[in-house]
Amino acid sequence: MKKIISLLIAALLLISSGIAASAASIPSKYSAVDKGLVTPVKTQGNYGSCAAFAAVSCMESDYIKQGYGTKDNTDFSEAYLFWYAVNSIWNDEKSGYYGDGVPVANNVYMQGASDIDLFSALKTDSGIAWEYDFPYSPYDASRMGDYTDSQRFASGCNVRIKDIVELDVSDRDDVKSWILKHGSAAVSFNGTRFYEGSNGTVARNNLALINNHEATIVGWDDDFIAQGLFSSFVMKEKGAWLVKNSWGEEWGDNGYFWLPYSDPTVSTIMGFTVSVNNECAVKYSYNGYAAYFYGKEVPVKGANLFTAEQSGVISKVAFYVYEDTDITVGVYSDNGDGIPDTGKRLTGFKGHYDDEGYYTVSLSSPAKISKGQKFYVVGEYSNNCPLENSAFTSAAPEQSFTFIDGEWNDTSEDRIANNVALDAVITGKHSFGPVQHKDADCNTAGYDMRVCEHCGKVERTVIRPQGHIYGEWKQAGAGRRADVTVWERTCSVCGEREVQYRTGNGKVISLFEAEELIKESDVFAGFLDNAVAFFYTFRNLINDIFRTGFFRLLTF
């Protein structure tokens, strides 16, 4: 007995020492920028696309971390991701996502995008492309957008989303471990106002309790202490995240700032990973617009029925899970009885996930599948089964099923639930179409390419953009109360306009800083206007009294 107790104690000591070693392996200070894992700072300009810039930066860092590229040659398109995240409606009747999404009648780039919108685009493999194919124009939205359904996959990038994970905001080691492994994470917080502390640019939340901005965490410093105006409002303890912003290099510390650990507006921190699609890999999914997942009074089993459009092997499964969930996924053949798990079990896996999110798993035993063959993907969860629950989604008959009260039910007959968040990937042989040609222009690449009709993989020779030829900077807007002026220059070839905002002493500032200066000046000017108006009203009142014979000796 003593021997057993001794062995148990020894085992516990080993476990505890392993945990301590793991915690000790996280440095107190780290910068992915110094490691060469962060791409250059970009400018979102006039549009509310910060979430797309944060997500793209994360995907670029993970791509670099995996050795596919460097910070100098990796540049994914924010315009492309933002377009399909906001204008998310699916018009292709052949797609499993048909009817899902939100149509946007007005300018897409004037809308805001949330993490849910980004998720809906990325998980359908329609959210990553090269910047030179779909360039972002920070001050002229007419140069972006109008992308078709066919362009969702044939982007030329051949990069797909793998995992989208919501990290535990309260667990800094969890966030730090993710950044060490993948290079960065996207953070939501309140960015209405910023101030420059004497030791770096530090976020000021203005005592707000909501978030309205998203940027990219690329490091941290446990010993950071803010020094500057309003720092005591935010810094309840030392330590801060190093954050890459999307307001240009002229803002902050070359585009970076420090976000205190204790900032109360930090609401979500998201991690993104990617994979490179060299094989003919096609995702089968109905979960096109994940507007909401609900977990109350939801079954612990769900299933999707798919029909293989090409022969190959079922090589991967993908799914959404809530935090701290055990999941068992099984792939079954369809025996025609309408019950998901009575056919032959072809393959599957088991796993546990601490963080809520969308995960893609390569199967250790891929299953052969023939074109036209139907198969079920069945998930059993220790937590609730995530289902779509939104006016922007729809489930057709014989797509998704839930197991309730001992029997399987078709979700198309449910007034609340829509599709189940369970996907499969079939890997087969490419079938390339004819060669297509496009000329290059100032900022968009040209190419000779062909596209696989199954998976959208692109093989091409790229003709690089020739670049803009800008004229001189000219003042375009008169100074206002804050003495902020607008300057612009125009490309002589294509007419692309570039904009700057400057203070009275010529310092270049971001659009957001310019708006804040003008807003503050307007408030002060409004106070002065009201004071002057009150003075003249009072003076006229006194003069009226004078004219009636009182206090005639006084004049105004």
C-alpha cells in the first residue's frame, strides 16, 4: 500500500512539475515582430473593416510560422474576406449553402463586420486570396467588390482556413501559448480614443464597457507600466499586449500600441490557423452562415447527409464545438432507411477541446468514397450540439438531423434549428478547365491560369501589377476648428486616389485621430458659440430695458 501511495505521489509530482515547466516555458516578454512572423502594418482607411484586417494578419502569421512564406512575400486580401463576410448571400443553387447569408444593398465596405461574419466566410473556404488579386483600396470602395460566387474558391491563393478558435480572455497563458505557436491572435476592445503615453502608445478605453474595434496581438510584456495621461483608468496592474493596428504606420508607434491586460473592454480573443490546399480537397458543408449557435435544450447528437460529387477519400472532418467538449465523429454509409448511424461505419475519431471554436481534423483512416455515393457525418457531444439558429440560414429536407427523445429528426421540420455544424472533406483528383488570361494593371495582377472544377485549386503564371504612378500631394480640404487638413494625390494611370490627414504643423495622422480632434474641437467650439449667443441675448435684453427708460446711463 505504501508503495502504491509513493508511486501516486511521484506521479503527481511529475504532473505538477510538467505543468510548472509548461508555465515556465512562457517568457515574460515576447514579440512575434522580432521573430519575423508579422506582416507590415496596413491601412483600413475610411471603412469599418478592422475585423478583416485583424483576421488576415493572424492568418498571414500562421502561414509564415508553418514555413510557407515570409513577412515580405505573404499578403492576403482584406477586401476579399470583407466582401464575402458582409455580402454573405449564396446565389449558387448547386451549393449546400444556397439561400444562406445576408444580402447587402448598399456599399458593402461601409458596413461593419463581426467575428461571426468572418467565421461564416472563412469556414466555407471563401475567405482567403492574394492581395494582388483583390487589392484593398482604403479611400475608394468602388475599386473593390462585386465578386461573384465563382470567385469564392478560385482565388489563386490555394490557402484554406483550418481552425477558428475563441481563446479564453481570462487565461493569459492560453493566449500566450497560442501566439507562441501561431504568431498572433485577434482581439476586440474599445478603440474610440487613444492617447500617447510617454513610453509608447497605450489604449485608452475612456471608461467604456463595450468594444468597437479589432486589432492583432503579436506579443506581450508582463512588466509593462503605462506612463501618460489617463493611464490610471486602464492600468489596474502592470503588463500589456503588444498590438498591431490597421491605421497605418504613421499612427502610434509605427502602427503598434500597447493594450493593457486590465483593459475591461477586451471581450474576445480569436485564433486563426490555415492549411495549404495542394490536393484536390473539397469541403462538404451546409453550415454557410453561422449567425448564431444555440446551446440551450439542444440535443447532444447531430448529423449531416452528403452526396459525393467526385470519387476519392473522406480525408478530414470539421466541426464547431463549445468549450470543454468531448466529441466523437463517425462517418457512415447511407443504407436508405433515413437513420444517420445505422449504416456501415466508414471512419471517425474522438477528441477533446478546451476552447470553443471551429476545428478541422485529418482522419488517421481515410475512407474511400465513390461519386454519387451518399454518406452521413455524425457527431456526439459531451456538450450541446451546435446548430444554426438565424433568419439568415435555412435547412433543406434531408440535410441535417438531430437526435431528440430517442429518435432522429430532420431539422428542416424544426421551426428553430437549421443546419448542424459538421463538415467533411473529400480528397480526389484534379480536373482542370481551360487556360484563362487576364492583363495586369496598376494594382491588380494579371495571369495565365486554369482552375480545378472540383476544389477551385489554381495553377497559373502571375503577371505582377505595374504599380501606381502618383502625382504631387495637394491639399483637398480646408482646415476646420481642429486645424485638420486633407491632402490627396492621384495615380496618373488609373486614377486611384490616396489620402492623408495632417495637423497644422504638418504631422500626418490617421483618419480616426483626425475625427477625434475635430470632434473635440466641435464640442469646445459649440460651447463658445453657446456662450456668445447667451452674451448677445443678454445684451439685447439689457438694451430693451434701457430703451424703456431704466439704466439709461449704461450702454453696450
